[in-house]
Amino acid sequence: MKKVAFLLALILSALILPCDSVAQQRPSERERESWMKEIQQYKNDFIAKKLELTDEQRAKFLPLYNSMDEEIRRAQEESEQLYRQTLKKGDKATDLEYEKAAEAAYELKGRENEIEMRYFKEYKGILSSRQLFKLKDAERDFTRELMKQHRRRNK
């Protein structure tokens, strides 16, 4: 899950940051939102297929899963925002600001784990034990697939 979120952030950064060879314009908020929805739909379809979800499971599980993804993304954005603010201040940042930014970065994994465990308990009422077991593999496979596609596009 964390790798998927990191990969999405990495790909999004690559789209937003200007390229050396071609001056790209930043995508509009609407384009970014559309792109994120497209990725989310692709991820939903990928995971549903890997877990062999029934229509009923799909209807219950995916909204919950997307909610978890969004919570994790918000936690990551909060940590990243604090990091960027501190980095931007450079030498003018206080020791306390550096400490708070570092603390937020180190606490992020714990926050992500807390969110995942809270949702895991809810998943137990929807997915079979085998599907729960296969979920992490499906997330890793999704990340690998995105990386493969990204590499193919960049060649």
C-alpha cells in the first residue's frame, strides 16, 4: 500500500515537474483530478480481478479501500507539506521546525499502519481469509505493473 501511494506520488511529481528536454505546462487541477481518478479506477479493477471479488464484495470493499487510500494520501501530504515548508526556509528554519518535520516523516509509517489496521478489521467482514492474504500481493503487483508501464512510456 505504501509503495503504491509512493509510486503514485512519484508519477504525479514527474508529470508536474518540468522536463529538461521539453518545457511542459503544469496540468490543471481538473486534469490532475481526472488522472488520479483514472489511476484509482485502474487500481480498483486490477485488485478486484486479482482477488476475484464477487460483485457484492466489489460494491462493499472498493469504496472502503478507496477511503483508506485517501486517508493515507492525506497523511502523506501533511508530512510532505511540513517537509517542503522547512526545506523552503533553509537556514532560516529553527531547530524546532527541523525537529517537527523530521518527526512527522518518521511518524508517517506508523500513521499509515494505524490506518491500514483499522480498515483491515473492516475488510474481514467483506473478504475471505484467502482474499485478505492476497491483498498485499495484489497491491505489490499493481505497483510493479505501473512501474512497467511507466518504463515503457519513457523508452
